[in-house]
Amino acid sequence: MKAKSLDDYIYYSLIITCILLFILALVYKCFFYNFKIGYCAIYDKLGIYCPGCGCTRAFEALLHFNIKASIYYNPTVFYSVIILFCFLLTQTIDRIIKSKKHIMPYSNFYLYTGIFIMLSNCIIRNMFNIYIN
């Protein structure tokens, strides 16, 4: 029996996660479309943006195919979706053609880049918030 690699575990986990997110997006669109999304407790209490501020709005903008708004709200979401799509596409192609060399294997570089984007966005937004107010 072939031992599963880290790419295999990540691939199957992402497939299951994407299916669940798709189902949640359909439920949201069908039943909660006019429901207003909550507020950020950190911003309300401290007056600063957290690294995750705007992620929900960015994801919702992507559901409406509004890429510009999604990047404006939080660019980490768009980056994550692009990396996720590329990883799943290349891994699926590798599995279909039964290739042993992965076009885009998992790397911590993608994770660290996403964290860098998220923290940079947080710092820049807070700098503008401080200087404007």
C-alpha cells in the first residue's frame, strides 16, 4: 500500500473544505442574503483594525465576482483563493495523468506569503486610520 504524502492529505482536506464552503455559500445566498454581517469587536473596542478585518466582506465580494472590491477589503482572501485554485488544479491534473512529479507541491512559502500580506494590510490600514483620525 502506497504511503500518503503531505500533498495527498492537504489535497483531500482542501477538496472537502471547498465542498463545505460551496454548500455554506449556497445556504447563505438562498436564506441569509439580506442578513447584515456583524461587526469587528477589536475595531469597536480598541479602534484599530485586526489582521482579519474585511475578510468576510472580501469573501462575499468574491462570491459576487467583484475582484476589485475583494482586494480592497482584504487582499489575503483573493491571494488565498488563487493559491488554493492553482494548487487544486495542478494536483488534480497530476492525479489524472498519474504523474509522479507535482507541478505545485505544498510549500510553507505560500503560507508565509499569505501571513505577510495579511499583516502588511493590517499595518497599512491602521497607519491610514491613525493619520486620518
